[in-house]
Amino acid sequence: MSNDNVDSNTKKRALGVWMCTALVVGNMIGSGVFLLPASLAPFGGVSMIGWLLTAAGAICLALVFARLAAILPKEGGPYAYIHEAFGGFAGFWIAWGYWIALWAGNAALAVAATSYMQVFIPALGHDNLLAGAFAISLIWIVTWINSRGARSSGLVAVVTTLLKLLPLAAVTFIGFFHLQADNIVFNPHGKPLLSSVSATMALTLWAFLGLESASVPAGDVIEPEKNIPRATVLGTLIATVLYILSTVSLMGLMPPALLAASQAPFADAARLMWGDWGYYLVGFGAIVSCFGALNGWSLMQAHVPAAAAHDGLFPRRFAKMNREGVPIFGLLLSSGLVTVLMAMKYAGGDGGVKIFEFIILLATATTLLPYAFCSMALLAIMLMRPQQFQRKDFLAPLCFAGVGFAYSVWALYGSGADIVMWGMILLLLGLPVYVWQVKERYADPS
């Protein structure tokens, strides 16, 4: 057997429940919680409504993915479920959009890490060339780590998750003792409540992207039908609690204008409480956090197109494995696309937070479609297996799949017309690739 077609049933599985949980928490608690307080500051207390609604929708989506992973523990995560439920074309289209979201999200993580690196290298805040070079170097460091196999990626996920939680928890919980209620204004924008809530939901959803992380490298997971559901739900709950508490803490600790202008809000909050040593400690924690998430998302950006390639829906080269069982072509190509995207954005002269907001909204929009499809895929797969499921088995899935679907559609609306337009254009660009794959399959049916 060639190493292009390593069988996931014969290769050694390296990821247990704690590595999978670390992957979920590490991918979710990446850049979002560290930069979003600045993006949410103009919305004031309204953002709490957005957080709570997003958390409710995210927990329902976590339950959807947990149930899907138990029923169908296949590599590829959302792609695998949608392919099973809706067929080849739907599977391809979702894999294409999800893959775009993964590497676009990696660009945002690298930008966030670079913003926090200003704590140690202030020149990164005003030298776009230097900042771009630093961000791109991070992409290729994690690419090298992931090229060395799933165990290497899993160990980095565990270590970085532990390192990131300590400073985050310290600022969050100690910040409540310094909280000033006057800093929290309910709706400083003065815009209609519905549009403000929708906008904050679109921003906060970025912090929940990755809840499906444990399901993507299923071929590397020990007892995937048990460990993936457990890691998905546990990781989402841990992240949810930290997200909401940390945002309240920072909004109460810092004046709205100061928070909105901050390029590194957690580090600035630590400086207010503890002085320079706190500023540097939290800055380091944020960099580690972004690096850990970047490591996890890089793992996923290789496995999703590889799963589609194994089914003949992506070019065969995406299924090519190196000696460590890593889909190396997809990993390298994805990192190359991230490099191009970041070079274009940094050359444009935008500030770090503005770059961050544009990319996260684009990545969010292209991720919401797979989330909506997966919510319905759960019900479709259950209906396709009448011998396995009785009518009473549908009650709970119908509830959380319905909420997850409605939430995904609403959050997509909150992304804004421009972001949806760019997301749709990126999805449509996949159609020629699908047609090429049809040609390839019929020209060589084997």
C-alpha cells in the first residue's frame, strides 16, 4: 500500500479524550476571546445579549456534532456528515466552503498573535511590513509542527491550552474585584437593538468556531464514537463560561473608549491592575493562545480536503500522505493561501483589529453554511436509518438541530451583505473545481 492512501483503521491512533478536548478548547479559545472585547466595546451591554444567544446556539450545535460523531465517526467532520446525508455535490460544496473558512481563520489567528506580540515588539504596531513577516512566519512554524504527525499536534494543543488558561482566568476573575459599573453602557451606539444584537452575534460566533474540531481528525482519535462527543460538549461548555465572564470583566474594568481603541485589551487590563509585569504576562499568554489555536486549525485545514479527496470530490493530490500520515499537499497549499491573504491585507495598510474583523467575518460566513447543513444532516441521517432510530429518538435531536439551524441562519444575516457576498463568490469559485473532478472521475473510473 502506498503512503498516499494510509488506511485510518490500520494507522496508529494518537488522540485521546483529553487531547481532543484540548483541541476543541484550544481552537475555540484562540484569538477571539483576546481581541473581541475591543471589537464589542462600541456595543456595550448589548453584546451580552449577543454572547448569550451565541452561546445557546453554539451549545446546540455542539450537541448536533456530538450526536453526528456518535452515529458516523468518520474523518472530515462536517464534510463527512453532509456527504452522507445529502450526497456528493452538497458534500463537495460544503467541503470547499469549510476549507476556505479554515485557512481564512488561520490568517485571523496569525494577525491576532501579531497584535499581541506588540507587547514585546512595539514596532509591530506601526510597521506593516514587519508585522506581515512575523504573522507569515507563525503560519509556517505551525505547518512544520503539523507535518510531523497527529501526536505532535496533539501535544502542542495540550501544552498551549494549559498555558493560555492561567493568565486568561487570572485577568477575568481578579478583574471583577476592580469592576466599575459606570463603564458598562447598555447601548452606546444608539442603533436599533435587533441590528446591534445581530452584529454582536456575528462577531461572537467567531469565538465559537472550532467546536466541531474533535470530529475532523476522526481517523486519529481513539474510540471516536465515544471520545469525540465527550470532547465536543465538554470543550464548548468550558469555553462558553470563560468567554462570557471575561467580556463582562473587561468591559467593567476599562472605560469604553479605551477598550475600543486597545490593540491588546487583556494585556492592557492586566497593566491597569498589576502594572507592567501583568501586561507582559498576559501578552505572553495571548500569544501562546493564538499559537495553540493556529496549530489546531492547521491540522483541520489538511484533513477536510483530504477526506473529500478520498471520496473523489477533491483532486487526488489532497489525499497524498507523508510518512507521518499527514495530508501534506493540503497542509502546504492551505498555508500558501493564508500567506497570500495576509500579504494582501497587510499591504493595504489596515490596522490589526480591522484586518482581524474583516477576516473573521468572512471565515464566519463560510463556516455558518456547514453548521446549518450539519443541523439538518443529523435529522436526515437518522431518517435514512429507520431500523436504528425510533420516533421517540427524534425529540431531542429535533430541538437542538432546529435551534442550531435557526441560529446559523440568523448569524449569517448578522454578518452583513458585503461579507455574505464575498463568501458566496468564494463558494461559487468552487464549481469549476467540481466540474474538473467530474471529468477526472469519468475519464478514470478506477
